[in-house]
Amino acid sequence: MRRLVLAAALSAGLISSAHAVEGMWQPAQLPSIAATLKQHGLKLDPNTLTDLTAYPMGAIVSLGGCTASFVSPQGLVVTNHHCAYGALQYNSTPQKNLIVDGFLAKTHAEELPGDPNMRVFVTEEIRDVTKDITGKLTDTMSGAERHKAIEQATKAQVKACEIEGYRCDVYTFHGGYSYQLIRQLEIKDVRVVYAPPESIGKFGGDVDNWMWPRHTGDFSYLRAYVSKDGKSAPYAKDNVPYQPKHVLKLNPQGLEEGDYVMVTGYPGRTNRYRLADEVQSAIDWTYPTQIKVYEDTLDIINTAGKADPKAAVKYASMVASLNNYLKNFGGQLEGLRRADAVAVKRTQEAQLETWLKQQGGADNQALVADIGKLRQAIEEEKTTRERTLDIGLVTRSAMLGNALRLVRLSKERAKPDMERDASYQQRNEVRIEGALTQMERRYDPTVDQQLLVYGLKRYLALPKAQRLPALDAWLGDAANDAQIAQKVAALYAGSQFGNVDERLKWFKADSKAIEASNDSLLKLAVALQPQLQKVEDEQDARAGAMSKLRPRYMQAMIAWKDAQHLPVYPDANSSLRVTFGNVQGVAPRDGVNYAPFTTAQGIVEKATGKEPFNAPQAELAAIKAKAFDGYASKKLGTLPVDFLADLDITGGNSGSPALDAEGRLVGLAFDGNWESVSGDWLFNPALNRSIQVDVRYMLWVMHHLDHADNLLREMGVPAASSK
Ligand code: ARG
């Protein structure tokens, strides 16, 4: 295909000032943009990047929400500090706080198990199954029927694919325009090996988050374990390190300005093909509402945490995540307004429709009509969005949420496996068990109760017709904070759910036993479950209707772009993607020009001694003495810390390896600049930058400050010349 529009515009000498190539490409798409990849400096044959079981793709793994990569034949995995944050929190107490202090296992025996639901996924195969999923769909199906048919076909594909130790899942692309079956090795024993202290790993904290210039050492190491016979197995003391087929080579020299760089990883969600009405609703309702809810939630947790250090540790991971999103939502609002995103999308839609009409033909007219229907469906979704949010807030209570999960599981278990709701099939029971087991370490009764009270208060403001009779009946005439709090306190007092053995006992129980239970939480959950099921069924029917309309829009979009010779990459959907570009700075505002690298000097400039700018004394002293042990950049004349590149990443890419032109590790992506936040909706090549921690800073911190030379040796990094 003719994909040279962009490539032709780039002359080799101009690459460092060239604009980004927007796109989170599927590995299989790369050969079709081979010329552009070459223009930007890729030395590898793009075809090698399509083989998931070859170097380097075979070394890239998903942590389910973050990305990572194998860096030693003994299953050593490198990712971001903020991706191991939960595992550090899981192993922390106020007395021994691994987030604050950092952690280094000098031997395998010292490594710490993560929570039972922690995973390393290695993608081995991606196969198109669109025909298998959509083959039996008909135009006359209702939304509910359509949803069911897609779910059944999906379950059949998964069942045919999955074998012991592997996970198969069907991923939806372009809202249902195509479906792909992805097979991943699932490693279930993941341990913490090394993390620098928070004063390095999260230096700058939430003040610097989503910002440049940045000086964060956002990296850490985990290790994947399997059973003695090399199979995927849950944590067991005598499991052995997994031996990956491919391990990333390191380039300890790192990159300089203008160099080619690519990031391979698992971006979670983007909204690049949403309609103008959806952008408008995100601006008017979604982000402002979420901001309020997240602020209130943080208030509750932080107040409790001040009074009780134990609670602070238990919610440390949740607080970090809430703060990260909170700032992100603010950035979305600011960015969408600045870019006039609604108007841009409206213009685009109008152009698309004009083009369709110009093409003529009944098919194109039908597409125009379906886009109209999509707009209607989007409008209808608004009527229940507050209810969806409030139910989510009520059921996010660890206690009530888990009780509801158990009630549902007991009902689903009564059905044949293929008839069960997908999340409750046998293959997922271990996840539910894991959630029940690990609850303690992220739960405090006072906080959990207050969060539930908060959710209930919001829920009570819903119109009567949208409320759940069973919940109303239980609430009785409780209306204000104190009355609701009293109800909730009684609910918790009458339950044994705070006890893990009790929860696991109910995990094994059948629905009869659960329905006969006297536990106050189970009783409420039993009463609520059928009504929540009704809500879920309604949502499924909506999703079914959408799964017909959204692909029609995408069909039109793809045809339109194709007519302009523009390749179309799908919105992020947690599947493996590649983004490529060059190391380069950015000019975000008039008169402001940011350099592509930050250096060790900046750490000294920012250091205040107070969190989050409390760089360790040893680090400050080493920087002042220029004790960079040979890791400094010759070009910069000092130690690089973080760098910018014009790469297209989003949440989920965290921990992704940044690779040089030959596919060697030169850093880890961990964030984007402020202007890139709203890039989830509308990518602006002039302003969008990804932020990576530089491999030279990682190696220097490991060697000079944390004495993790055992890991450097393991990765085969040549001993640094201690200057
Ligand atoms: N913004 C980063 C991301 O979403 C997370 C950074 C974590 N650090 C922090 N200060 N909250 O991938």
C-alpha cells in the first residue's frame, strides 16, 4: 500500500525536528509502514518485529496494567517503580516500609512474593478471529441477543485455545470492527527483587507527575518463577526462576538527541475515534465528576491515614493511583479545551459524512444513517451514567464488593461452565480467590466503611426509578451522613467478612448455603444481587447495540483514511503495540523550549530535603563529586536522568522498554508530558512527548547508590569503571 505520505515529507537530515508519527501500531502492521520506520532510523528489519516469539518482541511482557521486559536468562524483569508500587505496598508495614526505604534481594531466597493476583504475561500468538466472532450475528438481533452471541462465540474461541498455564482472550478492535485472539503464557509467581527508595523511584512525586522537566528514577525489578518442571504455577517456595526464550540486550551507552527510539508495550485505552458528542460529555460530565469523586475519596483516606499509620500503608497504593488519575483528569480537561477538541472532532465528522455522501451508493448512505444511530445511542447512555458511577462506588467497598462477588459466583457455579458469565468461569475463579485472600493488606474497616457511606450518599441522590429497591429497603429512612454511617457500622458489626478464613470458607459454599447465611453482609448481598444483575443486563444490551454501530463508524473512517492513503491504527485496548520516533525536546508554549534530557544537576537543583524532593544525601553528594562511574553521556558531559521522545503512549505503557535502532534497551517509558495527557483523545504531534528514565541513570543508581551489582552482573552489564 502507499504509506509514503509522511515518509516522503521527511528528509533524513531533518528527522530530529520532524513531527511524531502518531500511532500505536500492531506489530503485524509494521511492514506496511516499513519506509517510515527506516526514515526515522530503525536498523532492524521491520519484519522481525512481527514475530512475537523472536527477539526483541519475545522479551516484552505485560503485567496486566503495566508493561515490562525480560533482562536476564533467570527470569529477571524490569519495569517502572510505580508498577511495582502495589507489590512493595503489599509487603510493607509502618515499621518496615519498602516504598520509603527501597528493597534489594541479594539472593533469590530474599525475594518477596507479590500479591496472589500478580502476573507476568508473555504474548505468543495473535490471530484474527473476526469471522468466528461475528459470523452468526444478524441484523435483526436485539442488543441483548447480540451481546450474548458475541460472548458465546468469544467463550468458544477461548476454550478451544486455552491450555494449562496459558491465557487466551479475545480482544475487540475498533469497537467490534475486528476481533483478535491473543494467547499468552501466564506466569503466576512474581517476586520483588529490587526497588530504589521512593526518594529516587518517585522523586518529584505528584508535583512533577505528568510534567517535564523530570528527574524520576522510575524503575524496579521483579522475577518470574515457575514450577520445577518449568510450568506456570502459583507461588510456592521451591518454584524456580523462569527461563525466557528472549532477553533484552542493554545498550549502556544510551541515546542522544535525534536518535531513533521505539517503545513496545501494552497501552490500555485511548479514545482517538470517539465522536464529538463523547468528547463534549467527557468535558461536561465525566472528568469534572470523577475529579470530585477522587478528591473526596482522597480526603477520606488521607484523614484516616493521618490518624493511623497502618491505614496509610494499606491504602498507599490506592492513594498513588487516585492522585495519578486526579492530575490526569485535570490535564484532560485543560488539554481538550486548549485543543478545541469538540470543534476539531465535529469538523472531522462533517468531512467524513460529506465524503461518504460524495461516494454515493446505498452502502454509503447506510453508513451515514448508522452514524446517526450511534450518536443517538451515545445520547441515551447519558441517562444512566450517574447510576453506573454510584453503583460502582457502593460496590467498590472491599467488604460489600467481595460479598457480592461470592453470591454471584455461587449462582454462576450452578450453571455449566460455558453458560457462566465470562468473569465467573472456572478459569477465573482463581482470580476471585486471589482477591479474597489479599483483601487484608489493602483494607481498613474505618476507611472501607467511610467509602461505602460516601457511595451510598451519592446513590441516594439518584431518581427513585433508577434506585435498587433492595438497597432502599436496607437503608430504610437513613438519609444523612450519621444515619447512613450507623447503618453501615451495624452492617460491618454483623459480619465475619473481615476474617480471611471466613471469606475463603464462603468461596467454597454453594448458593443454598450462602442464601441461608446469617452474616449481615451476605444477607444484603443476596438481596441486592438480582437487582444488580438487572442493571448489568441492561448495560450488556446497550453494549450489544453499540457493538453494531461503532464498527460501522470505524468502517467509514477506515475507508475514508484509506482513500487518503493513511494507515489506520486501532485505539489502544491493552494489546501489544509499537510506537516509534526520535529523542527530541518540545516547545509547549510561546517562548518555552524544553531540552530532551534532564541531568543529575537538576536533582540537586530540585532537592529540598522534603518529600517529594528528598533526594538521598548519598545521591546529592555523589552528584556534587561527579562520581558517575563512567555512566555519564560524553555528549552531555554529565549523567542523563530522563529523556523525552515523540512517542505515542498511554497508561499501560508504563514500564515499557525504550529500544534503540537495533532493539537494545536504552530506558523505560514511565509518563507523558502535560500536553500529552489529552492526547488520549487527540494526538498533537507538535506537543505530545513520552518521558523515559535513561538506562545510564538506572545503572548508575543500581551500582553507585544501591550496590545492586548482583543484578548488573546477572544482566551482563560490564563492570563500570569507578572513576
Ligand atoms: N503518570 C504516570 C502514569 O500514569 C504514573 C506516574 C506515577 N508517579 C506519580 N507521581 N504518581 O503512567
